[in-house]
Amino acid sequence: MPSRGSASTDGAGGVGMTGAEPSPLDGAVDAEAFARAIDTGLGRPILWLQRDAAGLATPGRDALARACRHNTAYDPQVEGSRAAYVFEMLQLTGEERVYRDQILSALAAVTEYWDARQLFALAGLFARQGDAVARQAMYDKFVQNDTEQRFTGAEALIALDGLDGLLFAVDFIGRVLRADPDLWEDDALIRGADEVCGREVVQRTLDQARATNPHVATYLDRVEQARRSWKEAAAQRPDIPALSYGQLRRHLAGRGSRTGVFGLQRWGEQAAPAALERAAADLLREEDPERLRAYLHLFRRRPFPFAPGRLLALAHHEDERVARAALVALSQVAHPDVRRLALDLLGSEDSDGDRKGDAVELLVSNYRDGDHASIETLLHQEHDRDALHDVGFGALRVLETHPKPEHTRALLILYERGPCSECRERCVDQLHALGAVPRWMLEECRFDANTDIRSKATQWAQLAEQ
């Protein structure tokens, strides 16, 4: 691909930088950079294709084909579908038919859940353009029912054909359920259909179908059974944040040590100082690993009220989950020994990505001027995708808690290298708050795989032009 003219870095309203930051949109584009940008979900590949789709070499085509077959999001459950993002690139190539054939072939064979969902969505985009073969491929694959999670693709049929897609899906699901009385089914499909078609019309349609179709009736019976079971189970679970400390203590003494993390965190956030001190005193005496973790979770967002010696020791506990919970609790504690632990862990070759990510978060309450340089080095050095995400997640907490102009470089590195589009959005938000979003970044963010980034970039660009 040919080179592109330099992008201006001047601007207002959160756009612009002091100093010359080279634009990654300039210069020749190699296949590795193209593939990496697609995997990350940057808007850059779309701009490159807008500029010179005909110059897309074979390795670039291979990278795009791979992005069709696989959802490359770091965490698809959080980041959502990449289908619209990928489809936009396919349209720019002028070779939609070539990629469409590959997509339908991959759809027929896929078993991995998140890949299947993306392939269904891509096939659906072709079907909306009147492609009858793509439409039939979606229905055929749904009936194959051979992916990791049963009945994958039902949501795509509803998105494509509304109530007709819903009735086809629940009829098929009901047939499978009638053949196996031990199977259950939740109400996720109905809730999704409510969002697409409207709750009242969905309920009316299913009630009418139930009266004449035994498969739909079976499906709805199993859904209702599942709902009753969930309600009964929920009624038996205590509302952790609403418990007094005495009640919580008794709960944790039993099997309640397996209580969910965020219920315990909320209890700690809401607790009166006296109750929190009682919990801290019991933590000092506790030895059971399961209960230790539960007590530590109480201090995820509230500082431990006593000297941190016990927590520092627990940070080296033989149970990795206890050690991690202790590090999270220590991130709320401002103390020279906590800072020393952070630096020791960051400098240790034995610290893995999780450990270094937790160590970075210790600087949230123990930050000193100049720490941004160490964070920049860490972000440059990490090459493992998971480790980079862990370190980047911790770094974002530090940079958001201590917003400073000198953090711009670390944020740019994380924007460029971080694998997660949710974290990238936080990078862009922080750069905007610092008035340090480069023009080239604003331009490519309008085509990011993360639709929230797209919306923000469009809004900021409009404000900058006013």
C-alpha cells in the first residue's frame, strides 16, 4: 500500500498533543501490522483499505479471512461481536463473494462457540442483502446443533427473521428437549427476542404457538421450570451486603466461604468502620484458605484498618488465590512496605502476568512521580497476550487514579499494544481527559471494532470542528 500524508496533531476539546507523535497511518503497511491491527480491532485496517484496497497483498487477505473465521476479540463475552467490523472491511475489498464463500464453508464446519456466533452474524449480514444461500446456511447450521454450546445461532435467526426465526428456533429446541427429559433450557433466548421484537408481541406469539405446537409447549415448560428453580435458589441465598457482621461471620464459618467475590466486596464498601475492624480482626486470626479469601475480598475497595504485615505475608501464601486476593486488598493500602513489595514483584523474573498486574495495582495507593517510566517499560517488555492484558489493566487503574500529562506515552503504548478493546476505550477516555488524543487516533477510532469508541470519536471530532 502507498504512503499517506501526515496527520495533524493539533486540536482542541481533548484532541491534540504537545510534541510530534508519528502517525501509524503513515508509510507502507506490512502484512504483520495489518493482521495485528485486525486482531486487536483497531480502526486502522479500514482506513488502510479505504486508501488502497487493491494493494492488499496475499498475507493481508489471509489475515482478513482468518478474522472472518475466528472472533479475535480478547474477551468476546465482554467485547461483543466483531461481525460488523469485519464485514465493513470485506465490502471495501470488492471481493465479498470470495470471503462469503469462505464464511459459509467455515460456518458449516465450526464447533467453537464464539467463532460460530461470529460466523452466524456474518452470514446474517449477507442474508440481509438478499443472499438466500447464506440464509439457508444459517438455518442448516442451527439444526446441525453441533457446536460446543447447544442451540448456537438461535439469536442470529431471530435477529434476521424476527418472530419467524424465534418460532423456528423454539420448535427445534422443543423437539430436542422432548427427546431428552434431563435437558433444561434457560430464558436467555426469550429475553433476547424481547429486545428485538418487543416483550408483549413475543409473549403473545409464544402463547399462541404453545396451544397448537407441542414442541413449543415443551420448550416453554422447561424454561418455566428453570425460572422456578432459580427463584427458589435465589430465595435461599442470603443478601450478603445486607447482613450484619455477626450474620456474615456465621455465614463464612459454614459453607459460605464460597460466597461470590462481589457480594463480599459490596459488604466491605458499605460496612461501618466498627464492623470493618471486627472483620479485619478475624482475618488476622483466620488460617483456612477458603475463608481467608472471603475475608480478603471484604477489603477489595476499603483500606485494611490495621498494619499491613499480615496482608503482606499473605501475598506470598502458597495458595495462589489467597495470594492474589491479598494483593488486591493491599492495593487499597498506602504504606512504604506495600510500595516496596510492588517494586520487588515488578523486578522479579519469577512474577508472571497475573502477579505483575497485581503488583502494578499496588501503586494505586503508593504512586510516586516518575513511576510512569516503569509502567512504560513494563508495557513495552510484555509480549504474552494475557500478561500484557493483566499489566495493562493494573496500569490503567494507576493512570486513571493519578491523571498526569506525563502519562500520555504509557497510554499510547497501551492503546497500540493492548489486546482488549474495553481497555483501549479506557485509554482513549484518559487521553481525551488529558487533552492528548492525536488526530490520527481520532480518525481511526471512528472505525474501531468497539462501537462505543466509534461513537465517542465521532462526537469529539464534531466538537473539535466547532
